[in-house]
Amino acid sequence: MVTALCRMLARRGMRVAPFKPQNMALNSAVTIDGGEIGRAQAVQAYAAGVQPHTDHNPVLLKPTSDRVAQIIVHGHAIGTLGAVEYHDYKRQARAAVFESYERLRQQYEWVVVEGAGSPAEVNLRENDIANMGFAEEADCTVWLVVDIDRGGSFAHIIGTLACLSESERRRIRGFIINRFRGDIALLKPGIDWLEARTGKPVLAVVPYLHGLELTEEDALRVHGRPDAKFRIIVPALPRISNHTDFDPLQRLHDIDFRFIGPNQSIPSADLIILPGSKNTREDLAWLRQAGWDVALQRHLRYGGKVIGICGGYQMLGKTIADPHGLEGEAGVSAGLNFLDVETVLAPEKYLSNVEGRLGFADSSVRGYEIHHGETIMNGELEPFAFLGADRRPDGAISSDGQIMGTYLHGVFDDPAAAQAILQRAGYRTDCFADASQVLNAAIDRLSDAVEQAIDWSRADTAGLCP
């Protein structure tokens, strides 16, 4: 919804920026000022026609386990904290949130703020910086959005209002019912009841948009095309990160792309890709427990190809050392030993948007790097790519050409690079679409639907009158 509103306002000539005070996500993006924010806010910035900036998401939480997360403030990691420790830290995080918010208010006519989780998390209300606590202090107009496709929307709205304080209830100026499918005439009695019960308007009923190619924030898309001629599988690691790397592959109708989760059998494939991870050593242990080490050996014996991206690249090497305990307990883990490289995790995180040339093909490549690791080649391995003006080598390719590793996220977004990479893996196509064009079309489609759905006769009193 924030993405749609940002595009709608930008198309009307407004200076608009997205803002999410606190986000928890393992999909992130590198900003123009050299920091890291949630990928959702980068997409929202793109919709608004502005460069992603750390002010768009001043606090980002990247879980390394169920109770511990790396804390990113103004784009840079300040350490890892447990859930209770972070609850206490929020007093300090609040200062960063309002520094960013005030800077955005000075630069833009509109700041569209996304909440996190639910506004009715009463157990987290003290020191809240993500939902109604922020809205109260910033004096924001609030629209409450519900996903009717999940069911129970009217109960969600009434229950949320019941959990809020009187001042917070007054702050909510109306409701948006999102992802509705069916005849709206059948919804009308419910809308009338809701408006009479709450005294607040339903500002829009947004239709469910089938086939919308909008980047997922966290959820893994599970499609699968069993009849396709080429199969790619990716282990759904417990701490998988930046799985948006694979969105372009899932759009190809002649590729059977699958994430393989726990307790699923590992099928045969043409290409196995090991994805990024926020806890590489623990996810490597999970891979072994699930039998992926044996499956990879069998896959390579039969001539299959393997690609490792970021954490997946580190797993393909001989060792992964975490002497500072950045992702868990300090220590060293034996890698899968498919590439003659060794990785040491360093405190300073490498953040960069980069361009270069592939090392094995006459093709440009672009992407972004987000990693703590420093990986050293022990043997004479061909680099995956040469990056930047100084043509620094990235990644490695095995001597037999079956295995490739790279730190570059987003390598499949560029059609030329994607074709070259997959051609080396045995797949040929010229049907790749440019990822930015696909995203732009999806945002326009979504924004059109939201703009048509808004009841503009009520929008003025609800705080929106562009």
C-alpha cells in the first residue's frame, strides 16, 4: 500500500518519500549513502522516484536466530541483541528514528509511513517506535489496512480498535480493505455495519491483483512447473537472505524453479543454487543435517551445475571462521569443500552497489554486496567477475566449470548477465525481461488499482488530498 501511494503521489508531481521506522527482514538493499535498509523500503523509494536512503528505514533488525538479531541503525550494524535487550535499547533507537523522520519532513511534501506487525501489539506498546507509539509522537494521520484475503477483516478492525487507547483510536481516520476478490455488492452490508459501529469510513476496497510481479518482502514464492525443460532448486535455509535474487528465474515459464524446505526430498535438478544466509555456519549445519552435502556430491557426479551466492559461496569453500561471534557462537566450521577458498567473517560489513564484467563471458554484470566475509582463494581459480573501475576479482569458478561462487546479489536482474550465467549451466533463452522494467510495470498497475479504489469524496477528511 505504501508503494502504491508513493507512486500515486509522485505521478501527481509531489515530492514524496517512504518511511518505516523499524523493519525486521532478511531481504535488504544498499542505499545511495552506503548503508543498508529493508528491501521493501528500497522498492517504495523506487516507486516514489527517489534513491533509497538510510533515512527511509533507520532501524533494521536482521534475525540470526529466533531470539537474536543483528541491529542496523542508520544503515550500519551496531551489534547483535536478544529480544529483551533490544526492547530496552529502543529508547536509543527512538532517537535515530526521529532524526531520520525530521530530515525527511524537511525535504519532502509527503512522508508515507509504514507500520510494522500490528498496531495492537499491547505487549510491545512501551517505548514503541514502529506503530502507534511513533504515530502519537509524530502526530501522524493513520489509515488502518487489512488483508481481506486472509479472512476475518471486520474482526481484525474491531479487535484492533479495542486494544488501542482513546487517543490512538481517534488518530485512525479510516480503513482500507486490501486484496478483495468477488462482488463488492456482497461486501457492502459489512462495510455499512463497520462504518456504523466505528464511526470511521472505509476509504478504499482494493481488488486482489492476480499475477502481480511485486517483490516479496519476506515470503518465499512457491510455483514450480513440473513439465518445464530445465529445473533449478534452492534450499530454503532457515535464515535465507535476499531470496529476491531469484525472482527473475521464477518468471521464466520453461524453468521449473523450486525452493526445497525442511523434510522435503531433494529432487534431481540441472542447477542447484545455494542462497545467501544471515547465519551461514548454522545454515550450513542445517544443510548437512538435511542431506544436501550428499545430494550435491551426487548432483556434481551426474554433471549438474552449482552456484553459491554470498553465504552460499562461503559454504562451498573449505572453512568458514567467525572469530568475533558475529552470527552466533565464535568458531570455525568446515565448509562443503567444493571450492579451494576460505572465509573469515570480519566486524566491518561490506556494503556496495557495483558493476563490472563477468570473468567467463563477454557480458556486463551489476548487483550489490552485503556481507561480513572476506574470502581468500588458495589455488588458481578463475574469478566469477571483475568489479568496479579497478576490476577487483569477485568469486571463483572451479577448474571443471561446474561450480561458481559470487558475493553479488541481484546477478539475475540484468538480462545479459543472467543469460550468460544460465547458458554456462546448460540453459539457453533470450526471454529474460529487465527486472527494473518488470517492477516498474507492477508498481504502476498496483498504483492504478489503489487510485481507482479510493473514495476521493472522503479522502480529504481522512488526511489525503493531493
